[in-house]
Amino acid sequence: MSGRLKGKTAVVTAAGQGIGRAIAAAFAAEGATVYATDLDVAKLDGLARVKKRRLDVRSTKAVNAFAGKVGAIDILCNAAGFVHHGTVLECSDADWEFSFDLNVKSMHRTIAAFLPGMLAKGGGSIVNIASGAGSVRGIPNRYVYGATKAAVIGLTKAVAADFIKKGIRANAICPGTIQSPSLDERIATLARTTGQSVEAVRQAFIDRQPMGRLGTAEEIAWLAVYLGSDESSYTTGQIHLADGGFAL
């Protein structure tokens, strides 16, 4: 622990597992006061040195109430998201609406709720988890997911442009394929629906990474620490790829 975030207060969504959990842990290890949130608060068990809170990021009322209780913060990290598999032909209206509500509108809700406090403090850092799929690169069978993550990048750049002169920074992290409980579930589902073995499906995910391995949630968290800290004080409105060369 080097105290890179000492004195800062951070909120992390979807901190129960995967990237969100690793970011919450890394923020806390670097000295921040961390509100680790998740819809399923039981998933937050085991996280040390954080304030664990249930939060439904699909509810504007819940997000606004939570922001009112927490008060002004320094770092907001939006990690909530869902990966829909399929082309436009496999995307129903319900799939589209759910994906955009969770992947994009949740970020709109949290930013709208916490930004006024950041402005009152004179600064803040917003870190949004986007993806290498979307405006960076088109990925087969990620139709609505790619659309949502492209929207996240647009949202991030818009916030950065609107508030650059008021001390607010907004950046997006675009991970490649990251080992996580969510990925394990997706691999199991694909194996079941395609008739392939779990091992074969997992290897296909690994093979598409030029580095020849999956990324770790901790590797994404290290980048989030940098973007949340004063070390990145001259950086805003940018996408930051951590994808094992996937976009090359």
C-alpha cells in the first residue's frame, strides 16, 4: 500500500465480483474510503476495509437516495454491466432495453447523482468500464453489447468535454477478455448451447487474445487506480485499452 488514494472517497458499482470487486479492493488498499456497492450485497463478503452497500443501479430513486446519504465523493467507478450474446437477429426489444439500461443508463444515473457533489468540491474523477468490443472493434455475436459499450465511450467523452474546466475528469477503460465469475458463466452457457466442451469454449476465448492468455481483474484495477489518482490529473476524455493486444 502506497497511499495513492489517501484522503479520497470512492464509489464502485458492481463490486461483488470480477472487475468491480478488484477495483474496490485496490482503491481501499491505496487508502481511499470506498463504498463498494452491488445489487446482491452478499457478494461483497470478504472485501476488506470497505463500506458495503446494496445498490440497484437500474433505479434512479435508489441511486439518488444513495448519493444523498454518501455525500460528495472524489472518484466514481461504474463497473456494472451485462454481456448479451448474439447478432441483431437474436436481440429482442427486451434484450436491447435491458442491456442499455444496465450498461449505459446506470452510468447516467450515477454520474447525474454524484457529479453535483464533485463540482461543489472542485474536482473529481469518473472511471467508466467500457470494452474492447464496440466503437474500438466490432466483435461477432456482441451486437447490443457492442452498441452499449460504444455508447459508454460517447457518454464518457461528453462528460469530459462538458466539465473539463470545472475540475472533473472522465475516462473509460476498455478491457479485453478478463477472467471472472461472469466469464465462467458465459463459457458454461456457450458450451451448453453449442454442444462444445467447456474447455474448447474457454480455449477459443484465450486464442483471440494475442498475448495468449486471459487478463485478470487486478490488471484492470491497477489502471483504475491510476485514473482515479492525481497521477492522471492531465488525462481526461480518453479510452484506455487493457486487452492483451486484442484490438491490434
